[in-house]
Amino acid sequence: MCRLLAYSGDPTFMDTLVCAPKNSLVRQSLHACEGKTATNGDGFGLAWYGDREEPGLFRDLRPAWSDENLKSLCAQVRSPLFLAHVRAATQTATTRANCHPFSCGRYAFMHNGQIGSYHRVRRKLEALLPDELFDQRAGTTDSELLFLLILARMEEGETPMAAVGTVLAQTKEYMVKAQIPEALRFAAILSDGQTIWAFRASCDGLTPRLYLRERPGATIIASEPLDNLRDAWTQVPDNSVITIRQGLAATTEPLVIGEGSWPLAA
Amino acid sequence: MCRLLAYSGDPTFMDTLVCAPKNSLVRQSLHACEGKTATNGDGFGLAWYGDREEPGLFRDLRPAWSDENLKSLCAQVRSPLFLAHVRAATQTATTRANCHPFSCGRYAFMHNGQIGSYHRVRRKLEALLPDELFDQRAGTTDSELLFLLILARMEEGETPMAAVGTVLAQTKEYMVKAQIPEALRFAAILSDGQTIWAFRASCDGLTPRLYLRERPGATIIASEPLDNLRDAWTQVPDNSVITIRQGLAATTEPLVIGEGSWPLAA
Amino acid sequence: MCRLLAYSGDPTFMDTLVCAPKNSLVRQSLHACEGKTATNGDGFGLAWYGDREEPGLFRDLRPAWSDENLKSLCAQVRSPLFLAHVRAATQTATTRANCHPFSCGRYAFMHNGQIGSYHRVRRKLEALLPDELFDQRAGTTDSELLFLLILARMEEGETPMAAVGTVLAQTKEYMVKAQIPEALRFAAILSDGQTIWAFRASCDGLTPRLYLRERPGATIIASEPLDNLRDAWTQVPDNSVITIRQGLAATTEPLVIGEGSWPLAA
Amino acid sequence: MCRLLAYSGDPTFMDTLVCAPKNSLVRQSLHACEGKTATNGDGFGLAWYGDREEPGLFRDLRPAWSDENLKSLCAQVRSPLFLAHVRAATQTATTRANCHPFSCGRYAFMHNGQIGSYHRVRRKLEALLPDELFDQRAGTTDSELLFLLILARMEEGETPMAAVGTVLAQTKEYMVKAQIPEALRFAAILSDGQTIWAFRASCDGLTPRLYLRERPGATIIASEPLDNLRDAWTQVPDNSVITIRQGLAATTEPLVIGEGSWPLAA
């Protein structure tokens, strides 16, 4: 399990969220409050949008809590939309390529969750990728794979919501075929630089949490509140997607996953 | 605060202590039981004695829990005497040169403790080092500095116990002069490849713990027990030094620190 | 292109070959004489056999020339059979998992060469791997893929020579189908801890070189001589395999690649 | 010896100088044309000025040529004034803290040169630092030490030129006292975010080169030309300082070093 946050709003120095708050993401790398693991020391990453269509990407495999580069970059760079992540590796290696966020063209993606017994369905899922997206695969995580699978559906014209629904349904189907009893859980953030989509779903109803905070000129999604103002943070409902566009109120819609409705009956 | 262990006995694969036990040192890097901090993820190190007079030194700034090199090295190398350490940095940077153990010639040293307000006495203490030992200074920690100060006394003919006593007294004196209210605490291991000396002392009586376990052919000192057999582990008394020589029972002596007796009255 | 060496003989400290010679492997990381690139600074690795059936593996992504851990390990560890490699990355990332040697069970492997336009045949070649070997795939290089493909054939009962011949033929066939004009070149070392096999072959006759040196109690294969005694080093013939077993003279045999003979007519 | 560049002018994406040119700084990390060493693979660094008074600092110990973070950061960040450096370590360790540029408050500094037999004067020179600047010392290089010594003089009211002159004279004096025959050579860039000062001096006349290129809205100083337009690049004269202020033509003045004139008679 990992910790993450995403911001959309007036351009702000990234350190105001990543480093400064009482329960900042950097703090969570060492002492997360709500994560399955208190320590999220297996690397970190930032994807921020600035003057280019593609996001900047800064990822490293050291713990976030001691990285001077992260601190300096966050203190310098002002962005209207960025994603940040600290990682607690489950089964895959601690490498830069396995750190979130992942990016591809103008898209950035990060994830907290898991494909249960991932190694047993990895090859079949990778086989679904078109060649050009397979070539973008740099690491070995299930998260990056889900990202590329979602992009593949989007390239065929699906909306982000539809693409996520299709990919989760398909992944679960493969897991069932492989008789995998572990769950598929998915709390994820996707952005194209203009819009942030935040997803929550799991086949067993144990989806990692996401919290939303809206202020004038600033919307934040995070895996746990960054401060003690618990009332200011709304929990994102399960099996839903939140859409955040600058200047508009965040909207919540149910996430349709294949033909069934999640969580599945046990 | 850090976690550490030292072994002397029949040559053994290092992983039997560093990686395998229920509460192995690698486990303690992520979930220490007794340390001030549960996470000791700011690098790690090994010093092991083999066929040469000087120890092998392997240190890296990644967390121990995810380092494949550490795992492989410990699985391969059999040693009759080794030191291992996982670090929780206090004020100094996460670099290889700041990872314990430190080595100099045939000596290796590691430490759990602190010089309170270290930066205020650092220069004065460094000024005590002879040139050739100052040149060995590769990092910026108080621990490495204490090691080199101790070696300086030993080069002048003092025993390890006397050298430690002198250096602690002198350090405390400088701290007092600088009106530093924080404590000097010292739980440390020194070895020359034949003998292990384990020291515990602090000016305020809050010395980090050390535990001793003796079995035929195997003596272990560790900052916390490696297993649930609590009875098998004896606490090293405060203000004492334990001397471990292969084939002999460990001996405990009081540690004489300057002219006074520690802990000092508040 | 990379630089590599392998040793079989009386147990020797690894630094006698890796660090000490005038043209040591560490020296070659910065100033190779014969490689396509003078600098081989994209990581390094060691696989050494000791008291266990599986080799020790030590790989890092820093340049070999400045790595203190490599120096210390090589100074300490004595081995009767080891492989060492410094890397010049071609298209794949600088990560530990992409550093040679690779290991799997008791086998170790390293490579200097290339699959031309590798990304265009990667998926098809990976599809040939049985699941359990695919799961061993930790990096993204063509070299690791060739290693696992060779192991797959060996698990089906082929000798190392036959397995290499089959895999090279098959790889070339896939390259031809994909209309890849670039060459397949292969200079590689495989070992199971008892025997070293050194292979040289390429479809265009431009195989990277390998040199053999035999002394009583010490056989060395390297991508370039480690010293100025050029007469002491014999070039390994193209399209051949050398087999080195402790206590026996090295033997050279032709390498049979599929049904044709290499180099292929242009 | 290292390679470096500094830019002042209209805000520009850093990759236009660091990554894009035919002979970009990243290219020079692997294949420098004019440096004493072709390979400058012992880390790299950037200091850029943006919306804050203090510069952003991004340094890492990997070779610049393979660092994805460097590439992405340079592609994203637009700056009116930045410094970039690739390092070829001479005697000190490859750590982030030893990578240039160094920063302190709003100042940034980088250096190509050396204090001959540095370790023999290091302690004496460090003793000249006031406590608060000594506390800023994070690494072990002669370059960082020179930077802090220069800042110490500037804090006492000297101009950057006067401070450099004083420090070089003093350093040489200490070298003479220590009977050090090797030279003191200094090609360095200092900035406060508004002005760039570029210095060249050495006691033996063998100062590393610096080149100046001025275009409307863009002034560049580099240790070697970034392109083939050799006529566009002017060599900075020895024993001089160039001052670059946005919107003004660069000015060149002689650098006064102590009371003598450099190079010194042999």
C-alpha cells in the first residue's frame, strides 16, 4: 500500500502539500496514519504539469523523507496540477521505473491497490497491450500495467471511466479464470494535465480510501487527510469516480465495472 | 537511533543473523521493537572479517529491507566475526560515508547514540584529531568522529576501554563548556578482528540498550533480541564494557569515564 | 558494448583480476581499449561461487570505477569461479536488474552483444519463455532474455551448446521475419559453478572478441587482455564455444547454430 | 576536471543548453572534447533561479548521460539564470554532497580546478571558516571549501572579485607554507540569482578554459563550446573575471590576487 495526493487549482508551490503540512506526504513516507503500512519508504515520485503538454516526472528509489532533491524541487516549482506518491513495495523491486506516477504522453497515473497474485495473470494481461504501449512498459509493477491497459482502451475511444471499468472487469475475469482468491483493489488517480479523475473500486469492498478537499481555487485528493481538519475532508465513495476540472466543482459518478456491480458477492 | 548486532564465534553465514531470524536486523530496519524509531531506513552496513587483516565493508544508503545485494552477500559470506547496522539518521545526511560500521585499518566500529547538539562541538572535537586520522574522516556523523577520537587515544597507547573513557569524558566536557543541555549517550561496538568490545554509557543514564547472548561457539551482541527467547538474552549493564574473545566467555567490566562516575547527577 | 571477465582455478581474491591489473575490469569501466565504447559506466556486476550452490550476486548501477563496495568485496572474497562485468547500456535503462551477470538457480550468465532492433522482437521472444522462467525476468535487457531462453532449452534437456545454438537460430529467425536488418551478435559466458562456457557467434561475422589465458591453476576469459602480455592471450575463434573445467585444459568446439553456418552470407 | 555551463537571459527551458546541443553538457558527461578527462561521470548538478530568492538545487551521483530525472526536469523548467555541472571526481568521493553546484542562501557556485595536494591544507583552510559557514559544509571537496571561504569574505563586506582574490592568495600561501609543489587552478562560476561572475586564474598559468557566448537575450559561459560555431565563442582571458547582468553586455576585468600577479614565476 502506498500514499498519494493530487492537486488541481491555482498554481501553487508543490511543497505546500508535499512537504509542509503536519501530515504531509513526506511525513507519511515515514509515519502514515491510515495506510496498511506505516512506512512508505520504497521510493517516491512527482508528476507535475507546467508549460509543456507532457508532465515533468521526478522519481527516485530513496525514501522521500531524506531526499534533498525532492525538497528543493517542491520548493521551487509552482504547478496548477500535480500528482505525488510515496511507495510501499509489495512484491516488485525498488527501482525508479517501479515508482509512481507513471507517465505516457500527456497522461500521468498513480495507484494504491493491488492485483492479487499478480504474477499469475501478468503475462496474460501484458498480452492485451498493443505493441506501442508495451514498448512504454519500463518497470514490472501491476500499477504500470493497469495504466497502460487503461490507455489502450482510451486510444480505442473509450472515456477514462469506461476504460477503467473495462480494464478492472477484464482483470478480475482473468483472476477468476486463474482461480486467484485474492482481491483486486484499485484507488487511483489519472490526469491528462487538464482534468483529474480519481477512482475507487474493489471486488471485495475493501478499497483503499481517498479523501477529497475542495477550497476556492484548490482541490486536493489524498489517500489520507494532510491535516487535522477532518471535517474538511470528504471520503470518496466506493465504486465511484470523481472528476476535477479547474474552476468547476468536483463531480462524483458511479463507476460501472463490466456488467456486474462491485463489490461482488463473496 | 539505530539497530545493530555483532557476532563472534564459529564462522557462520551472515544471513543466519542479519536476515533469517524472526526479528532479524533486516526486519528491524522496517519494524524495530525497542528503538526510539520503528523505522531504520537510512542506510545500512556490514563489516566482516575474513582472510585479511582489514575487514570487508559493505554499506549502502538504501533501506536494508529491500537491498538484494545485502541479502546475497549475507547468504554467501561466512565469517567468524562481523558487525551489522541499520541506520535511523538523526541530523546528518543519508550517504554511504555516514553509514555504520566505520573502518580504519583493522578496526571496525558502530554506534547507537548521540552527542547532543553535536554541531556545536563538532569543530572543537575534530580539532583533537591528528592529521592522519582526520584524513580518514569521510562522512559527517558524530559516530565516525567518536570512532576516530577513540583510535587516536589507542594510537597513544591507551586500551580500548581507557580510550573510550577518555573520549567520552572529553566530549562531555566540551558539551558542558558549550552549555549544551542535551545528553551524551553511547552504545557502541568496536573490534579489531580478534576481539569485540561492547560499550554502554551515558551521562543521563538513558543509554540505549545492548543485549548479550552466549552459546557454545557463538556470542552475539545486539541492540534488541533477534528472537522471542527473551531469557536467552542478557542486558548489558550500563556504564560497562563487555569483552568478547573467541573461545572465551564474555567478560564484563565497569567503564571508567574520566574521574567521575556516570550517570552524572542532574 | 560491455566489458567482462570470467575466472576458473585455484580460489583467488577477486581483486587480483577485477581491480589490480594494469588493464583491470575496473580500469576498463573508464578506459576500455577494445570496446566499441571507451566508457562502460552504466553499472557493473559480480557473480561468484563459494560455499553454496547458488552464486553470490552483487550488482549496482553506479560506475564501477568509483564504487567502494565493489573494491572491498573483491579484496575480501576468494573464489574458485567468478564472473564480472561492466556495462555500457545501449537502449535499456540503467538499473540493477539490467546489470550483468544474471543468475537463476545455480546458473550465472553475462553477455556482450546485441539483438538488433530488439524492441521489435522482444514480445515474441518473451512469449517463448515458460511461466516459471518468465517470472524470473527482473529487467528489460535482451541479454537477460537470451539467458532465460537458453535456460528454457536446457531445462528441456539440451546441452548448453545446443541450447545456445537453438536460441540464436530462433532469435535470428524472428529478426528476419520482422525484417530487421541489424545483426545478432553474441559473446557470452555461462556457468553452473563447475564449468564455464564461453560463446562467440554473430550472423554478420562481427562478433565481439573474447580472449583466453591459461596458466597452471588459473584460466581467464576476458573481452580484452588484462595486461600487456598480448602473447599470453589467445583469441577465442568465432562461432565456437570454449569449455573450461577446473583442472582440465580448456577445449574449443564449433558452435552449431540451427542448420546453417554463421556468419550468414549478406 | 569537470564540465560546466551557466546561463543568464530570457527565461529558457534548461534542456536547450543542458541536453539539446550537439555538444550539450549531458553529451560532455560521456564525451567531453576539451576536458582533461573525456568522461565526467561522477555525478552532476543544477542550480536554477525561479520564483524564490534561493536557487533550486538538483544533484545526483549517477552519470548525467543516463539520468531520466535530469532530462525531465530540464525539459520542464524555464529559468532566467541557471548553472549546470558534470563532475569528474579527482580525489574525493562520489556523493551528492560533493556534486556541484553548491548553494548557500541565495548564492550558487561551481568550479573546475583544484587545490594541489588539497588534503595537506584542508584543515587549515577549514579553520578559517566562521562557525555558521562551517555548519553549511556538507561534503568534502576543495570546491565547496573555496565557495564557503569566498562567502566568508563577502560577509565581511568584500566584493565577489575581492573575495575570490583574497581566498586564492590565502590558499596559495598555505600551499607554499606546506611546501606543496602542485598548482592552484580555478575556473569558477558564482551567482546570487541576479548576476553571474565567472573567474579564471591559476598560479601556473594552466587555468581550465571558459568560453563566453553572447546573443541578444542570452549569455552563456561554458567550459567548452556547446556547438561547432567556434567563432561565436570567446575565450575568457586568464586572471580575469567576467560579470554578467541581465540586459547588459558582459564586462571583463582583471582579477587581482593578493599583492602579486598570477601566474607566478616558476
